[in-house]
Amino acid sequence: MNLKITLLKSLPVALAMTMVNPVLADVEVETGPAETGPAKAAKESMQFTEYLDRDEVLGGKFSTWVEFASDYVFRGESETNDGKIPSLKAAITWTHSSGIYLGYYAANNLFPGDDSEGNNPKINAIYGPYVGYATKDIAGTGINYNGMLFQYIYPGDSDSNYLEMFNYADKQFGAVNIKLEYSPTITDWFGVEGVQSHNFAIHPSIALPYDFVLSGSIGRQMFESQYDADWTHWNVGVSRNVFGFNVDVRYHDTNIKVGKNDFYGFESNNQIVDSRVVFGVSKSF
């Protein structure tokens, strides 16, 4: 078993917050609170009403987003070693009127490891650039698309860096939004030679009375490798805008058990894929 996988692996990109109506250029794209990672950060950094008032720079507009949460959960994994530390995330995005956008994302994290406190001393943050494109109502079908490339960069452990592509397609059905995701890695997952990752997920959400949003996600993380490591992840939560802040409370879980997964089926790291409730607050500027 590769120790990089058993001790370091914890795909970062985590977010589970409230639904807002972000703008990618002129394109308004729905985003579900159950969606995760830099893709969510990129979109939520473009809050609609504030975005329209900004000055253009090189034909596009800058915006920012921050989130504070009790944990950092991505595809069912705690990125703060079972919530040992709170999570702080931020993103800055430049969006062009064509629908093209680019930006930079950063967050703290804490992986399981072999130091005296059970942490990995080499990795305590993740950051990286992203570039994407979003469009709305393709060929009059009501289907929206958002695709983004994100480069994971781990300070202190550059061998773990890798590139992933996020693909989302969604459609509104009255008060219900259905979003589909397919996110493959472009380079070796977490820098481990020969390991390619594919995440398939559905992210439904529904608008409730009094401006609440109920949303969830169920997905399957799969690998092309010799390891028996695939897992199913899901979450469900409720969110609302409160005094300009997006507030979210969400339950996360996976089907990973001790002894049943080559990546997380160990006593030393299985705690990061246990069930958990996460509280978070985010805001766009």
C-alpha cells in the first residue's frame, strides 16, 4: 500500500453552503449548496447584484468569496482530520462577458499522518488557479453548463499536486433544480502514478418557503487503478441568506468502513470519512 495514499489522500475542494444566483459573465448559472470545491467557490464569488455594479477590467469583472465552516468536507471526506480545526476558504475570480472566467482558490486543511498528534506535518493548506467557461440555456433547452479546470497545489508536498476538471449541467424544473456532475482527473490523482479518478454525482435542490433551500448530493468516487478504493458519498442540508451571509447546516456521510477500502479502510484514517454535521457561513464581496 502506497503511504502517500493511505496517509495523505484527502481530496480537498470542499464546500456545502447556501444557494445564491451567481453570474458567470452575462450568464446566470444556478448553483446548489451541496456542490463542492473550487467550482462552488468560483461561482459563489460572483453574487448577482454586487457583480453588476463593478467596473470592468480587460473586459471582465473581479469578485471575491470567503467561507468559514466547522469542517472542510469534500466527497464525504473531512479535510481537517475529523474536524480538528475549523475551515477557512477564499477565492478571487475574474469573469469575462463571453462566459470565460479564471481565478485563484485557497483553503487550510489538515490530513491524517504519522506525527505525534496523528496529523500529516507536510500539508496544512491547498491552493491553486482555475479557469472555466459557463453558458446558459443551451439551444433553448433550459440546460446550463459550467466546466472548470483546477490545479491542486499542496505547499510542502509538490509531489501530490494534480489537475482535475469539473463538469456540471443543470436544469430548473419550477422550484426544483437538478444538477449532474462528472469530474475526472487530468493528471495522476494526488500524484500517485497510474491512478485516475472519476466522480459522478447528482445535486438536487428545492426552494422552500421563507427563502430556505433544501439540497443534497449523492455521488460515486471511482478510480482506474489496482486499488479497491471506490466509495459512495452523500449529503443533505438546509441553507438560507441571513443578513447578507449564506448560512448552511449539512449532514455528510459515506459507505466506507474499516477494512473495506484501500484508501480509507484503516484505523489511522477511517475517522475522516465518518458521518458528520457541518455548519458554515459564506459571503461574496
